[in-house]
Amino acid sequence: MWESIRGLLVDRDGVLTCSPGNVPLPGVLPWMKELQHHKTPFLIASNHTLSSPDEAVHDLNRVGFDVKLNQILTPLCVLMEYFKRRNPGNVFVIGTDLLKNYLKDNGIQLTQAYGAQTVLMGFCRDLTYQEMSDALTAVHINKADFIALHQNRLFMDRSGKLELGLGAWVKAIEYATGVQSLIVGKPNPFYYEIALNRIGLRADEAVMISDDPFGDLWGAKQIGIRTVFLTSGKYPDSMVLNQLTVDQKPDLVMSSIKDVPTLLV
Ligand SMILES: [Mg+2]
């Protein structure tokens, strides 16, 4: 497979770092240095939404990754690209203050649920039943567009325990309203189109490497990107792939990104 690959799209949590403490996984820093030494095109394609793209770069720099702002893509970057193409009007946000401030700084008008043309959901531990009901009303009664930053099923918290991902809340609103959300993060093909554009490669020249075969890899595969599933993250047992059909399964399974070749054609 590797002979036709020219660049890498690389997930962050569970691939480069582990969530509790943002610690680089074993062997990953030297692997990344080698990748950069060979000038192999790569983009960190993350669904991380709890920090701004600038902060995400700062967090990676702080633990030893020498990466720049144009080498990381998050749903917030993709969301702004989407809003450039389609004006969201007044937006009701369920999410962190960071998300709300990021939107305001980028000229997006925020509002309460009543009168919203768009409902945007990001991950937020302080989410309330009232906010969920407000979002339901805006989408179901007022026909607001329903957008979510991603639909990750679950993640590991700082103590290593599993927590419900944003996807669980998004599915609750979808179930109640019968309205399908637009997901701006992985696995939306639009996310991958922006990602490929950033590294200047066609889908068949890139590979997506991730520890999430549901939230990440299946979407990449659908637009012709080859996929590698790593067991270094949230699913240490590759038996999880049995939940996928044959055409959804990743092309390769590896235990760590440090086994991925750093010098490509
Ligand atoms: Mg991950």
C-alpha cells in the first residue's frame, strides 16, 4: 500500500498523544522528527474542540512537537470554512465558553435558542437538560439548521475512565426531531476535502491514521483515502473492527504510529 502514498493525515489523541495530560505516546516524538526530516507531507487531523487551533498548536509545542498552525486541522477551522460558504445567521450554541468566544471573535452572531437560524453543538460537560430542550425546539419547531462539531461516541477522561462523547448528545436531538445533523468534524467528507487541500494531495495519495475506526476512518475511506487503524488509543483490542462491515474496515491495523514509514515516495 505504501508505494502509492505521498502524505499522512494523522489523528492526535490516541495516535500522537494520550488524552490524560496530553502526553506523547512512546516513540512518537522521534518518529515525528524523522517524518519532518524527510519533509513528508502531513497534517494533524484532529476532532479536538476543547481548545482553539492556536491553543492546540501551543499544547503540542509544549510537549515537544515542532508543529505550526497550518499543520493542524480541527472542526473549528472547518466550521469557519463552512460558514464562509453558507451564512449561518444567528447561532444558538451548546458548548464551552471557548467555542462561543471563538465564534464571536470570528464575527458569528450568537443568540438564545428562540430566533436561532442555526443550532451548533460542541462537547461541553456543563450541558443542561434545558439547553437540550431549547435545541430540540429550535430544530424541530423553528427549523433551525442543526450542526455538530463532531459525533465521537466516547473518549477517555483524565483519569483513564470512559466518558460519553458529543455524538451521544447529538444523536439524542436527532432521535427526538428526526433531523439529521451536519457534522463538520471527521468523518464528514467536507472535513477530509479541506484536509487534502491543506496538504495538496489527492485522496488516493493520502492515508488517514487514527485510533477511531467509526468517527475517523470510515469517513476517510468513503472518499478514497486509505486508512490505518491504530490500537494505541481508545480501542486497544482490534476485535472492535468486527462491528464494521467489510467495506468499512480499515486497510491496515498497526499497534503504533512509529511503525508507519516516515519516508514516502
Ligand atoms: Mg483519536
